[in-house]
Amino acid sequence: MKKKILYGFSVVILIVMIVMSMINNQPTKQVSKTYFYLGTVIDITVYDTDDDQILKEISDLILKYENMLSRNILSSDISKLNQSNGPMTVSEETYMLIKEAIRYSEFTDGYFDITINPIVELWAIGTEEAKVPIDSEIEQALESIDFKNIVLLENNQVELINGATIDLGGIAKGFIADEIAALLDKNQFEKALINLGGNVFALGSSTEDAPWNIGIRHPLNNQSGVLLKITLDNKSVVTSGIYERFLELDGKVYHHIFDPYTGYPMDNELLSLTVISDESIDGDALSTGLFNMGLDKAFQKASELSVDLIVVTKDNKIYITPYLSDKITVFDENYQVITKE
């Protein structure tokens, strides 16, 4: 069998380079730093200052939440919860984030589900152990996948039932990006770019009169560079796409966005879905959930939450919400832009 794996790390670096290269009219005075936390590349740039103490505070904040929320750190709330045999008291932040994850699961009819961890581990796409599981393995993993297996109790207690385990990877980066933005605001920094592995928060505006230009990567594997740019300020931009991590086996490609109902990579008409929102936590959870729901339901749900969407489909169309009609520039003439209510 011929197997090819695309790792998320290299793709994230590409996304970071694209996003940063698309920023015009930057303020000249700035401090910036690149980290490798949360299993990804993080770029923070704070403008109109030469005091890098804020970068240390941001680093400390990220590490605090990584140690609290990562399922790969044995001392974290999530790791301990996954190993628990009954109710467990977690931190206030962990409890809140799990509660928010359940809310997004309900809103997306279960297409965003933090209990999908067994399926993610089974396929292991993006690692050397990546494989196509047999049907019986998938059926067994699906037995514990249901956000209703998370029971919230009083006093920050959580219980996982029916063998469920959780992974906050689909929501934690958005939460942390919002926390970084709040820290910057508290310290009276008005302009910054926060990039957590492709979860971008553009704080403030590029200059007094000019918004940021944020690039969205071309979603086809054989393409490089950006498909389009968005002009905006004080917004979060989060994209989910089938190009980010995938396994190619015997000529067939399996991507990393899984259908929590079938246990297989979601097979629909979408190549990528971008959420533009006021808060990054919305974009993080919704980018996966709405991708899985498909084109029409995604726009219906986006309207209910007043977030904006850019959806790229396999037939070379780019669907956008009306608010974005004068805010995007497309660089590939083969794609048609359609405004969708």
C-alpha cells in the first residue's frame, strides 16, 4: 500500500506566512514573537509599542491554558478527566469551556462534538500511525461518541459516562485567542495580530483609517498562495479545510474533518469554510461544525448567530454572506463569488 501523510505543522507554517504576508499598511513600531505551543505555531505581533513585556505575559497565559486544557499533558484537567471513573472537579475555566462546547454541539446538531476523540485517535491522520481503520474499529469507537455523554454537575464537577473521552482542540485555540485579546485590551494595546495556528484575531485596525488585509489559503492541494483576501478590523478569522491534514492511500485521500455520526471523513461539497466573528471561540467551534453541516445549513446557522461565512466548494464557487460583498478580493479567476443569504 502506498501511503502519503501531510502533517499539520508544515501547513500551519504556510498559513502563518500567507496571513502575515497579506497585511498592508502596518504600523512601524511593533514587538513580535513566534512560539510553538498547543501543538502548533503561534505568532503574536503587538503594534505601537517597543515594550516586549506584554509578550511574556501572553506566553504565560498560553502556557497556563495549555497545561490546563491539553489532553496530552498528564497533569491537565482534560487528561485527568479522561482517566476518571466518576465526577471530577475541574477549574472554573475548564468547566466553562466544556459547557460552551456542549452549547455549540447542540447548536450544530452534534456536528461539532468534543467526544470525537476516539475517532481522531483511531485514524491518527497527521501522524506516522495514520491508517484507514476497518469498519468494526470505527463502529466500536462510535459507541462512546455523543456530547450527551458529558454530564455537568454543580461546583465545577464534570462526569464522562459510557466510556466517553474529550478533546478541546476544536475550541480551545479560539478561547485562548479571545483571552489574549482581552489581556491586550486590559493593558491598553489597541492594535495586534494574534495567530494561533491559523486562528487569526485582528485586534483594532492596521492604521487609523485602514483595516487589516487577511489572506485565506487556496484550498486545493496542488495550489499555493492565497485564494482571496478579506479586509476587516477587530474580527476573528478561522478556517477549516480538507487540505490541512490528510492521508493518501492507494490514490484515495482521507482528510481530518470527521463526521461524528459515521466515523469517516466528512464527504460533502465543501473544500473550506471560514468563519468571521467578533469572538474567536465562535469561529473555532463553528468552523468545524458548520463545515460538517454543509452549505445551506451552514448559512442558515450563521444567520442565527450573526457571524459571517466564506465557503469554498468543489465546483469552484465561493459563497459569502452579504456583509462581506465589498470586503473580499479573489485572486483565482476560475472561482465565482456568490452572495448567499
